[in-house]
Amino acid sequence: MRLKVRRGIKSLMLSLITVAVVLALPGFAAQVRVNPSSPELGDTLSVVLESAASATQPTVTWQGKTYPMFAIGPNRMRVLLPTTPLDQPGTKSLQVNDGTQVQNVTVQLRDRDFPTQSIWLPPDKEELQGTDHEFDRVDAFKALVTPEKYWNGPFLRPNSGEITTIYGVRRYYNGDFAEDYYHRGVDYAGGMGSPVIAPAAGRVALVGRESEGFQIHGNVIGLDHGQGVGSILMHLSRIDVKEGDFVQAGQVIGAVGSSGASTGPHLHWGLYVQGQSVDPVPWRYAAID
């Protein structure tokens, strides 16, 4: 995981563009705004509905799944939707149901090139498969959709180390291509024991330890930022928080390590929206409020 992979500046800038699409149909009192209007694989979609108050909670259906919208202001509801490197690019549609009508919105999901990387795990970690306990706990964390919104503004860099692996990289592990795999986060090559901070405010919803069967994630912290958004911070050498704690952006929560399926000291930060891993970079440079 020490191999540095650079991503083109043009691709990064395109992913940060948030040109809104405002749609209103005759007889349809609601307005729908979608940012960005032309996303690329890995982007997070923000769908905002502006309409009169309704007794029914609006929903959005996207890629075959239906998600609840949450209030972000007077008569304003919002849902965040994930895209990933495993999605097929092209013309997509989403359906907004405000309780009285259903509005169809078209989104152009652009393709994106992701690098390929070879990883050689040492013999003692090559056969790690993870445990049921580990995956059950992590899956439960990723499924959280808390109505409250805890974060405010752009997310912070969780460690000062150099970025060695970007989001979305495809991998060969010990010579075998990992099908349906992509790097679900960003790796920081911080020194052993260097501080790990909370990238945004949230509740500690997961603390897992290598000694308790977390063979892949190692010592890990999961932060629930609210409304289906969560951070997972892996391979730690030290954990300074406990489940149920509420942490602020920038608060030290642990330290860089090499626990779990790791080839050397580094921090893996994964950002999840509705249970799917999205690119954290736009969240750091363009606030998704």
C-alpha cells in the first residue's frame, strides 16, 4: 500500500464541479436540485427537494433502492446518494416522491479511469479471510442512517501523512486480480503512532480490535456523521475513543498503525454514503452540506 498513484488534475476538478439542475414540471409545486448535474463514478449526489410541508416523508429511488429524505431547512428536504467505480456510466434516472406526485430526473453519470495496483501480502497475512464477527459489525455500521446531521462544512484530512493510494484503485493481490474490488478509501502513509483525527463531527458507532477478530480492518473506528454518511478508519495502532462517544472535527481519536491486512504503517480512511464507498476527496474540498 506504499505505492503512490497520481490522479489527473482535470479529472479531480471535474469531480468537484457542482452545477445544479433545477427541475419543475407544470402542476408540480416542488423543485428538485441535483448536484453535481454531471457526476463521475465515485461522486456523491445531493438531491434537494423544495416544496410545501407534507405529512409524508419524501423519498428518492436511485439504482433500484429507495432512500428517505431529511429536512435541512424550512420546506427543504435532502438525500445523499452514492456512485461507485462498479456502477455502469451512462444516462441514469432517479424518482422523487413527495407524497403526492413522482418526478423523474435524468442524470448523466460519467465514466472515470482508475489505476491498477499490485499488492504482495506477507505469508502471515496472505490467507486472512476475516471473521463473521468482523463483517457483521462493519456491515451493521455501514447500514446506519441516523436522521440527525452532525457534520458541518468540508471534511478534514484525518492524517498528515503522504497520500499513497487514492480512491477507486483496482488491485492484484499476490498476482491474482480481485474481481468486483476497488480501493474503498484513501491511504495516508503516516508514521507509526502519528495522530488520527476525526474528519468531521460524529458519534463513535464502531470500535473493533484485531484481538477481537478484526483480521482485515485491524483496529478500527467507525464514525456516524448522520443521514447515511459514515467514516471508517482502519489499521490503527491505538484507539482513544469508545462506542457512544461524540467527537468533534479535528479531535484525536487514535493513532496510525499496521494492524489487520496491512503491508506497513498507514491509515485507511473510507467514506460511506448509504452503505456504499464514495470518493472522500470532494468532501474535503467542496462542502456537501
